[in-house]
Amino acid sequence: MKAVTLTLVAALSVSAQSRPFLGQMIDHQRLLRPLYGAGGSFRAGPPVAAQVLSAACSLTLCLAKTESAMVSATSTLSAPPGDAKIALDSTGATIYFPQTGQFARWQNEALTPLNLITEDSVLSMAMRPSGLTFAVLRSGTVWITAADGTTLDSLPAATGTVLLLPNSTVYVASDSLVLRKSDGSELRFPAPTVTALFALGDGYVEAVTPDALYALRTVAGHEQLLQLPEPRR
């Protein structure tokens, strides 16, 4: 397994308009902020939502979950309470609400209940070429499964937080952040305690630690762990 050196990148003093939009990040105050940047130089914009519990962003859609709503750029819809696991795809998103065990579909700015049931503890979801895929916790082991429950893979013992992406998996192992690619190879990034992972935008994952925020770039050949800016307000 290849070790990768952590790269710290400070925010540059440039206007957001001069940088491409990368996605949305959640800061330590639970504020959702647009993130702009290129080449590892980032700038966070003003908050667009508060009290955000989770979020996921792609080139076509950004969704965030507050205590009682799902929020997009144009809509705020009532939703079951608590956190949400969000699997974005080309036409919308499949969402799981752990507190109530409910699934829903976000599409065309509407939230529709889905008749899906799981008895497992769902840690993450992603829409992959083979279909909807889950990371679930069973008897202390994290398993990667298909929607019908078929086991596809597993993660090492003592795996912490995990985030499924369309073509890879990011998980926390002891003091490392691990990027497992679709061919099973892994890259490890030295990192302090990571408490949460979010799909920041296409090719980037946000990693939250008690003291700092990081962006893991997952693009093949350009993998890096970069520090994110965090404005006070």
C-alpha cells in the first residue's frame, strides 16, 4: 500500500469569482459554504445554510440535510429528523434517514418516499455502475453490499467513518485516511482523527477533524490531502 504525504494548502486572497466552483463544505459551526478553487488553492464563500448535519455535492446537484429539512440551491423541503445518507446520481439522489429508517428519492425538486427496507446499520450509500451500493455495519464489521443484500466487499477491522463514492471508497483506519479504488488498490494519507466524511464535489471528499478541515482529492494520478480554509463567519 502506497503512503502519500499530506500537503497543506492555505487559502489565497482572491475573489471567489476568479476561481471555479468545486462544491460545498461544512465548517465546524455547521455552516454550509460554497467552495471555489483550482490547483489546490481554495476559497470558501459566505454560508448558504446553517445547522447542517450532512451534505453531498456533484457537478449537477448539491444537497444538504438540516435537522428537519433537505436543502438544495433552489428548494427547502421537509424531511424526517436527524442525519441523512445521500447517494447522488445523474438525475437526483437516493436518501436514507437513519433515525427513522426511511428511504426517499430527490428528483425534480421533490422528495418522494421509497419502499426500501434494511435491517442493517447503513453508514454510507453510493450509486455505482452496478446500482445502489451500501456500506453497512454488521457485528462490528463494515460490509459493502448491493441493494439486494449481496456482499461485494468488506473493510478492515476497526474501520471508523466510511464514505462510498461512485468509483471508490474512502474510510478511516487508525491514524490514516484510506482511498480504496475500484481495483482494490489503496492509497493512505496520514491524518489526525477524522470524525466525518462528506462528498464535497466531483473528485473531492471533505474530511472533518476536531481541529481542521481537509479536502481529499480522489482524481486518479492527482490524489492529495489538502487543508481547507475555514472563515469564522
